[in-house]
Amino acid sequence: ERLLKSFSEAISAEAENEKKELLLQKFAEAADEVRSALKVPGESLVAEMDMKRSDVAEELIDSVRDQLSMGQVASLPREINALARIAKKLPADSAVLQRTQTLATEFVQALNTAPLEEVEGLLENSQHGHLLQSLKDLNCDAPELRSKLLSRVIYSHLETARVLKDLEELEKELELLEKRRKDEAMSADLYVEMSKFVDSMEEVFLAKILEEGRSRGAKVLELTSILDRLKDDGKMLPRLSQAYKVVSLFEEAQGELQKPSGMNPKVVVRVLGDLGPVLESVAEIRGYGETLQDIVEKFKEKLEDACRKACSAEGDVDARLGGLTKLAESGDVAQDTFSKITALSFRKTGFVAAISRVAAEKSLDAIEEELSKESGMNPKVLLQHFQDVGRRGGPSVDLVGDRYSACCDKVGQRMKDSMEEAKTSSNSAKQKALLHFAKEFDAVSGSSLEAELHAQLGEDAA
């Protein structure tokens, strides 16, 4: 019994132990000779060992079939290798040999539907290196088996990686793909498919960096490095690094714009200037242009608020407006650069025009307030406000044209009414004062009020 047990262990072991098996065989032969010489009754040990060989093969066949029925293939190379060694010493007409050879075919067929994790485990099995030879010895030659298994595994991981959103889960898939790429069974077709996958992920990762932001965007760059290693000429990282810089600049500007107070407009203007050289790399990627547009619109609103405060504050209003205008001009220069990037979804919003319009509106507010007085209107203050509209508003006066024209018409009507009173009462001093005001008003507004008043008096304007 001890001999048969040792024999059974030897022929079914994970690794072939030919020396031990040979020693046991010689011992059995010697024992049989002694038994024969002494005429001791009993079965031949050699015959029992041959029967044991068949019994072990039967047990292994049943074990393999049980595991196949459950989809378990990862650990089967040990049993298949052992069966191949045993089969070499079975009689050619042995039914067990036929069953063993049939089992080898069933095993290969089962690999087509076995769970993916089992197939991956099979590829990792240390016995897998001998498996192909063992299958060949069992009349089931499958030279492309590892390549086919590898193909199934890689295609599955590629499909999973394409739809994953979680960066940590995606990292696991990419690391597995990188590991499989080093397998010597990788075919040219698999290299092509992996390269196609890498190419398809570039725009996905560019959008992902914008979605994740600066802190998590660094993780996207790590995964980009893995993607580049999945392709012989992988060069995605430089472009993704540019995108990461764009996102970092976006967040710097957004951080300033989100402050309820104390925003530093110089920071935002600097960011807009820094964005120009790097935006080209992400111009056609959805979301970047929209984010930039949002930053520009919010900054315009901040500049308009600053302009309103500057116009309402005590002190040198023009000096404060001058500082804002310089920042606005620099911002407009940056926007001109953005507008030249044809693939970028961006619409210029003039900063200078925006604050000029606000300044003009503030002056018009003061004019309308002065004109609303039924009496006591201050002509000097009124003229100053009209002058401010043209000086501070610049080209933006056209944007408030209706209000400006209405104010001019109201001034003209007030002057004409006053002139009619002065004419009726023959108040030459008042007439002279009204004509003097009209002349100054014409100078700042571009009107022809002086000529109209002279005409009202029946005179030609001098």
C-alpha cells in the first residue's frame, strides 16, 4: 500500500518526478521477482502499479470534468500536465487513454466560455508553460491557444476601460493592459487594437481633466503615462499636460471671480494672457471654450461693478477709471488672441466697451437727475456731466444713444422755453446767458442749440 501510495503521488505531482517513478518501478519489479522465487501468492506489484496508473488517470479525468462544469480552469494545467505524463505509459488501446485525449479537447473548448477571471488565472498559472506541450501529447495540438486567450482577456479589458468613469478603477484596467502587452504571445493585431484604444482615449482624457479639475487632473496625467506606454509611439502626455495647465489657469481665475469682495483683477488679466499660448491644444474639446466664455463674462460683470463704484466714490474718478481701462485693454488683447483660435467656441466680450458704457450710463443718470429739477438746475454741473459722457463713454456713447439723445432734446427744449420767456420779457441779460450756455453745450454734445436759439430770436448766429 505504501508503495502504491508513493507511486500515485509521484505520477500525479505538479512536476514530473521521473527518477522517483523509476525507482518505485524497479522496486516493484524486484519485489515481484522475490515473490516469484519464494512462490509467495499475491498480485504482481508491477501489474498493480499499472492499474494504479489507470486509476489515477480516471480520478484526474473526473476532477478536471467537475471543475470544467463549474467554469473553473485556472488551476487545471497541473492536472492536464499530469494526465499527459500518465498517458505516455498507458497502452495504445487503453480506454483511459481515449478518455484522456477526449478530455484535452473538451478543456480547450471550455476555455472559450470560461469566466474571464479564470482565463486570466490560467495565463498566470506557473504550469501554463508546459500546457501546450501536454495538449499536443494528448493529440490536441493548440499552438495559438495562449494568443487566443490573451486576445480574449485584452479585448475584455479594453471594452471595460472605455466605459469606466472612476479613475482608480480605470487605473487598474490600464495596469492590467500594460502587463498583458508585455506577453510574448501578443499578436500584431492586438498591438493594433491597443493602439486604436489609446488614440480613442485622448479626447476622453482631455475632457476628463476639465471635469476633474486641477487636484484630480494630476491623476489623469498619471493614467496618460500608462496609455503612452500601451503604444509604441505614445505621445499623448505633452498635450494632456497643456490641458492640465489650462484647467489650472481656469481655476485660478475662477477662484478670484468667486470672491465676494477683494477680487484682484490683475490676477484675472494675467491668467487671460497666460491662457492664449496653451488654449490651442484643447480648442476643439467641448467644455473648454464654454468655461473660458463664462470666466470672461463674469470678469466683465466684475469690471462693470468696479466701474460703478469708481464713478460713485469721492475723489479722482478719472484716475480710478484710467486704471480700470488699462486692465480692460489688456483683457481685450487676450480676447483678441482667443478669437483667432478658429476651433475654439468663444465670443469676444469687450471689456473696455463694457466699462465705458457703465461710465456713460452713470453720467447720464446724473444728467437725468439734474434735468428732473423743476428749478435750480445747475448749468455748469449739467455741462460737466455731458462732457463726462463723451470723455468717459467714448465709442460706447452709441450704446446709450437713445438716452443721450433724449437728454439733449430735453436740454434743448428747456433752453428754448427759457429763451421764449427772456424774449417776451425783453431780458437781454438772460438771452445772452442762454446763448452762452448753448454755445458750450454744442461744444460738448455736438448739437446746434446756439443756432436754434438765435433763430428763435430772429437773428442769425454770429
